[in-house]
Amino acid sequence: MAPHRFTARTVIARPPAAVFDWVADPAHVPLVLEGVERWQPLGERADGVGARFDVRVRALGVAVETVIVLDRWEASRAIGWRSESAPVRHSGGWRFEPRAGGTEIALTIDYEVPGGVLGRLLADRVDGILRERLDRALGRMRNLLERRD
């Protein structure tokens, strides 16, 4: 089955370094990404290339367990990840670009569902949910960051 890709964008009235630092804190993930029930570092590292996380996300009433690893880390510019183990292969990343009065953030997620009819049916349902969750996540993040002093 062909990979699926979604990107959501917003502008936050904060400098790129502040937005990057906020996103890089694993404690903030469940605050903005709907359905995340667990996002815990595996080992002592919680940032930088190679940091790994034990993740549990609920979608369509089903809990999905995965381990992700950070594969891109450019301070104030980008954070990327890929799944190491998951029933659905996925990867994605955050990009932080300076804009007048703030930072444009882009959150991109790529995923592949298993093939066949069941995979296509699942993808159709997940696509809509994922698009909505990404848009809401960035809206929540913008609200939280812009309320900070």
C-alpha cells in the first residue's frame, strides 16, 4: 500500500528556540497530541539523535504500542523520528522556521498500513482522524505557548 503523508502548519508568536525547546520536552507530547497515553524515554536520553521512546497511542478505540527513535535533531530547526517497532510503520518530524513575529511550525507524519482490503479500509478511517488530530494539536500548542510569559 502506498505511504500516507500529512502535514499541518501554524505560526506561533514565539521565537524558534523557545518553540523548539517546548516541543523537545517529552512531558509536553500528551498535552498536544490527542490519543497519546504514554510517551516515555527508554534509557537516560530524552533528546538528540538516537533517543528512544516507549509510546502508546489510542485510535479508533484500539491502543497501539510502538517504540520510536529520534533520527533528526537540529537545535531550533528540526526534530524527526521513525518507528523501530510498530504494527504500522511511521515516521515524521517537526520543522521550525523563523517568521515575522514568531515561528512557523510544520508537523509531518508519514505512515504505511498493511496491504489488502482491510488495510485500505483502515487507512480511509485513520486518514481523517489523523488530519483532524494534527490540526487540533498545533492549535493547542499555539494556545499554550502564546499564553506563556
